[in-house]
Amino acid sequence: MQKNLFLGVEAIGQGAIDGGISGVYAYPGTPSTEITEFIQESELAAELGIRSKWSSNEKTAYEAALGMSYAGKRTMVCMKHVGLNVAADAFVNSAITGINGGMILTVADDPSMHSSQNEQDSRFYAKFAMIPVLEPSNQQEAYDMVREGFALSEELGVPVMVRITTRLAHSRAGVERSEVLSSNELQLPSDPSQFVLLPAIARRRYKGLLEKQKDFEKAAKKSKYNSITKSSDRSFGIIACGIAYNYLQENYPIDDCPYTVMKLTQYPIPEKMLSKMEKHCEEVLVLEEGAPVVEEAVKAAFKKDIKVSGRLSGALPRDGELNADLVAKALGKEVLKGAEIPDIIVNRPPALCQGCGHQDMYKALNEALDTFSKGRVFSDIGCYTLGALPPYKSIYSCVDMGASITMAKGASDAGLIPAIAVIGDSTFTHSGITGLLDAVNDGSNIVVVISDNESVSMTGGQDSSALGKVESICQGVGVDPAHIRVLVPLKKYHEQMVETFNEELAFDGVSVIVFRRECIQAAAKRMRKAKKIKDNPKKQYS
């Protein structure tokens, strides 16, 4: 077939479509968002009837995907690395239940924290759950691994993780597609108890998972994605994992690396491959993106006194992304340095869009809190987190999805009154509802600000699960309707917003103030689409 110039995320989306999926489940989170968007916009996916709507959070996405697998269909669930924290309960237990239809978990890690709170390595989760991992080194492998990964999942009887990082997700390369596979027929599990994790069944299933580990290693050993190349200098070995293999190739572009190279892109690590390296090498350098997962495992596995270096030893930085220059430096090669950035060029931090409703909300909040001491506003994760920066300097926390409400509750319980939580509409339905329920049940003295721009704006304007439901949800968990206030954040309503803040700050109990105004980027996109339809009414626009 003709080659396509795909981003890594697009290659994964196409690989899933061509691999016979019946549904994809996800919550938007950079750098994983575009996988689901690609499937949503694919004409082939629409023709095949592939389910692709967004879920309210990663846990619900994972559980729904597991339910589709239960019914015998192939499915993929996508999230960024911190999203796996949210889905961890279902994820870990799904290794014990096993699957029916092939199931792939695609996790996009974000080393260097381009758009994340931490640099966690999802391979730790896979090791904890004891499931296989596929870690592509390029876009073609990303496509192939996903397309073929469903069959691997069905063969081994467990979910399979595909782990990528930001650089692979958002870089392009030519990808050659294979034939489109048919989706599975609806078929329930042959063992009715498989998904019933009562203790007696769970113990039996867990023993089965332990017994399968040797099968997972055999699959990694025979995998076409793992290999060892012999070389003239066999005393020095390199283990290159995932995209780090790409960085090694950049230093030796015509496959003329003089050292023994083990390419590792399917886990668990095959012990026989390690034994070959141990037999000949006196020193081994481990190249891996993220944490020193393989480096630690190799040090523990080698019986001979072999020097093992990498991120743990300091040969490579412990934090941040790898690149070809860092790999070159670790190999003792000369690294060309460019000119220093001149002082006249200043760093420009991110800022709220001009005309954004969050701006007017923060101006009113700051004025209402002017007579109180600082440090009372707890924020969540979204565009509004930029309220921590000048000129607003309004918020004092951003920890994880939903933490604004529960942290405000805890601070109020400690005596910090008033305490205010700022959360977005999508984040509220992702992880904020249960925190609000806790506050209502405890009668906490907090003001919850839901800044509702009617979309998941930070990741590109995806549909919000909260659309049209915020007030009814708040009332449903027990907030007094008299203290659920809805305002439009515009400059002309500034005095009304300040007055409402003052009234609710004086109330001893749970208050919710909803600031509702459509994201200006989403509004602009909507108007452009409407103009296209008006200019060309016969053409359909997605």
C-alpha cells in the first residue's frame, strides 16, 4: 500500500482501525489526545461503525473497554501517563481477569513534562500488573505493534500495553499500511467466572497470571521487534529501548554501530538475550526514555561483574527527554554545540487567550478576596491553571484532577475560611463530583467555582461530559439550590460577579458559583465551520 506521513499518534489510530477494533475509549490528555481524534475523523472508522466518543475520565474509559473485550470485541483505551493513575484499579485487576476480545492500553508518557505534572514511567505499572509491553521505536512500529497487538493480547489472554512518549507521539514519518482486518464477532467468555473477582476466583486467576509470565517472556524472545546485532567490538554493549533506539540510529545512521546492540521494544526483557550480552560484554549502556526501569533490571540480572550505566549511574540525565546529543555524549562522541540564546530573547510563559472568560472570573475573584490573606484559592488542571501566573496570581495549588475541591475542603476543615476551589467543567465531571459530595456530607465551608467554558479546551476543545449538566449534578449531590449561582464572565458583569462572590463567601456551607461562557477558541472554530457550511451547503463538515 501507499505510504502515509503519520504522526505517531495517527499511526496508532490507523493501526487500531486496521487491526479490527470495534471501539476506542479515552479521556483527552496530551500527548495521547490525537489518537482518538484521528479515529473520530476517519472515514474508514465511520464506515466500519467504530465507537469513538470521549469518556468522562480514564477509569470509566478503561472499564468500558474491558466490557467491550468481555463481549469478544477488539478494543483500545488511550490515556496519558497520569491518566493511568486514575484507571489503575481497573487496569491492575484486568490483568487478573484477563480478556476475551483483544485489548490494548495505549499510554503516552511525557518526559520533560511538556504538559504534565510529573515524569512517571508507565512501564512500572505494566511490571506491577505483570502484563506485556510494546514500546515502538518509530512510527511504522507504532502502527504495526497496535495492528498486531490485538492478536498478541488474544494469544496471551491479557491486556497489552503500548507505551509511547511525547517525541514519538508528535513527530512524523512514513508508514506503510497493511490490510484491514475484520472485527470480531460478538462472543461471551467461555468461562463465566473469569471476570468475577471474588477472593476464591481471584486467587486462582492470580496463580494463572503468574504461570503465564514464562509465556510472555517467550513471546518477547521470539518477537520480531527485539533483536541483538553482533559487532566488531563485543566488549561494549548497548541496550536501546523504544524511541531511544532511534536516537542511537541518529548517531550511526547507516547501521554501522561498532558495538553489540540489543534492541528492546517488547517486554518482559528476554533473559536469553541478556545472557548473550553478559557472555561477551564487559560494559553495558542502557538507553531508555523515562525511569531506569531496564537499567535496574539488568543490574539485578547480570551475575558477572559487568559495569551497567545509564540514567541511574549518571551517564545519562536522570530527568527529562533523551535526544541524539545526550546519547552521543554517553557514547563519548563529540557533540556540536550551537550558539547560546542571547539575553535579549526573554522566555514568554503561557497565558490565557485574550477575551477568555477565565480572565474576567479571576479579576472578580481577586477583588472579592482583596480583604483576606493570600493562599486561599485551590485550583485544578485546565486552562484556568494559568491563573497562578501574572497578572492574576490568583491560585495556589494544582496537584491532580479534582484535587481543588478536596484540598479546599481539607483546608477549610483545618480552619482556613474562606477556602475557594476553582475547577473546570470537564474536570468537574472527571474527578470533582465525589469531592463535592464529601464537602456536602461534611457541611464544609467552601466556595466551589466551576469555570464552565463548555468544552475540554486545554486539549483542543473536545466535547465536555458536563455540557448542560453542571447545575443538576451539583443539586443531585446535595448542594442547596439557593447557593448554586450561575454567572456570565464578562467585563460588563464585573460588579455582579464581585457581589455574588461576597455573598457566597459569607455563607457558612457549600456554595457553587458557575461561570459559564463558551471557550473563545471553540466559538471561533464553530463560526468558521458555520461559514463553510453556509458557503458550501452541499459539503459535509465533521
